[in-house]
Amino acid sequence: MKIGIIGAGAMGSLLGWHLCDRAEVWLLDPWQSHIDAINSSGLWCEHTGAPAVRHPHATTTTTDIGPCDVVMVLIKAHQTAWAAEQARSLVRLHPQAPSATTLVVTLQNGLGNRDILATALGAERTIQGVTSLGATLLGPGRVRYAGQGATIFSALPDESTARLADLFIACGLPAEMSDDLDALVWGKLIVNAGINALTALLRVPNGALATTPEARALAEQAAREAVAVAQARGVRLREPDPVAHVLAVAQATGANRSSMLQDVLRGSPSEIATINGAIVHEGRRLGVPTPVNDLLTALVQALDATAHVRVGE
Ligand code: NAD
């Protein structure tokens, strides 16, 4: 199987490292020194033992890659439209043989990424997945496998998705398919909405939200609004108490820096628009008030916009 991974950040690199064991993997990313490091010294992955090296293909340009069986999008949300453009030359369409058509998969967090890709590349071939894997980029050519967990793909189209799930499993990554991906996407969205923006604004690790009453109250309010929007949308959430689940995740990942905190510390645009911003957007559409998510969105957007004039410690 030939797989093009657009976005060789933490998650793209982690998946590329695993999948290149049994597939032809091409990593595409604009970060030149990362791509150069992979091509000269391989991609190193740190997990429990000593770091191990593998050799996926890596490039900054799609012309090196050509058509793929699967295109996986793992870029940050503000670059999804760019990824859709890049993916055009990696996608193969076989109307007479649907199984030979390229499958496009996004495992990005938040809402709206799949819609952008589906509009550009075709809804029938573009699916959403959710991953509980954790990854941290340590530097050019180096990634840390920060957390194990299942990757769940939306069930359609059956055949090519099943092949991809089988490949994940063969490469040591738990994977399954689900008919009710909405529940999974919204379950993860609620957790991200409760944790990410607050940890980015307060500059604290996840655990502080569970242990500090003032922060905990805000996380609960953000999560409660997100749950109300999900329920108004008719999503059948899996967690019996989704708000308590947010705090349980914050506690279980207590030492972690959320991805939004990492983005803000690095001065990179965050995914606020597709996380808390998406809750606000859906809330407006469905007539559900979301004042806390609205304020969190505005504050993180202001943080993103002022990164270049930030005053140091
Ligand atoms: P990332 O921040 O690691 O990488 C995003 C982009 O930033 C990449 O193009 C990368 O090359 C560039 N970049 C990263 N570090 C850089 C540096 N020091 N200098 C210059 N450029 C740099 O993004 P990610 O964590 O892989 O996230 C990709 C998508 O996957 C997002 O939608 C995210 O929500 C989702 N996701 C991530 C995780 C995770 O554990 N990382 C888990 C689930 C979902």
C-alpha cells in the first residue's frame, strides 16, 4: 500500500514511522530541516526503550510522490485548505473500480477539516477518523510516542478503510471502524474544548484544571456548553457523564502540555477555530448559548494574533 501523509508534525511522523514497516510511506511537510533530517539520518522514534530509526520517504513537494492508495491529512487545522490543494496530485480516481480509488483520511482534532477535504477531493472518498494516540515532536527527525490508544475510522467506504485498519493493526497500532463516528468525534471535541483553550491561556499542564477549583469551574462550564450543543445536534455521547470525563482526562494526563498550549508557546496558530470556535458556531446554528466557549475562542484568537509582540518572562 502506498500512503501519502500530509503533515509530518508529531502525529504524521509517529504514524509514518509505524506504517513504513509494511507500506510505502511518503511524508510531506513544508518544514525543510525536518525533511532533510529524515532523508539524511532517518526518522527516530522514542518510546519505552532506546530510540529506533526507520526510513519513510520524506519530501517538501508532491511531485516526488505521485498517486497514492491512501492520503492521510495530519496538518494543523489552519493548513487544511493547503493540504487539500497538495492532495489533488496524490489522489487517484477510478470510477469503474472504487476499490482502486484513493482513500483520503483526516485524523485531525476538531470539526470542519473533513468538510474542507471532502469539498476539494470528493465526499465519497474522504473519511474522518479519531485517534487516541499521543505524539510529541522532539526536533528535526525525532518524535516521541507519547501515548498508546486506538484509532477509529468511519466505516465507509468499507473495503479500503478495512485495509487501512488492518495495516494499522499489522504495524502495532490498535485500530477499528465505527458506524457512529459522530459520537467519537464529539466525545473528543468536548474533552479538547474543556482542556485545550484553558491550559493555553493559563499556561498550565492538564492536571492543573482538575486540581485548581477556579480553573476546574471554567473547564466544567466550557464542557457543559459543548455537551448541550452535542445533545441538541442529536449526538449519542458514549460517556454517561461527559463533564466528569473531561476532568478525569485532565487528571489522567496531568503532566501533559495540551497541543494548544504547545502551539501558543511556539507562536504557531492554534486550532481554536475548529475546537471551541466550532462549539460556538454549532451552538448558534442550533440556538444553544455558549458564552464561555465564545470568550475562550476570542481570548485564544487574540493570543494567536499577538504572538509576535509577546512580552517574555
Ligand atoms: P505539530 O504541531 O507537531 O505539527 C504541525 C506542523 O508544525 C507540521 O507541519 C510541523 O512540521 C510543524 N512544526 C512542528 N514543530 C516545528 C518546529 N519546531 N519548527 C517548525 N515547524 C514545526 O502537529 P500535530 O501534533 O502532529 O497535530 C497534527 C494534527 O493531529 C492536528 O489536527 C492535531 O489536533 C491532531 N492530533 C494530534 C495528536 C498528538 O498527540 N500530537 C493527537 C491526536 C490528534
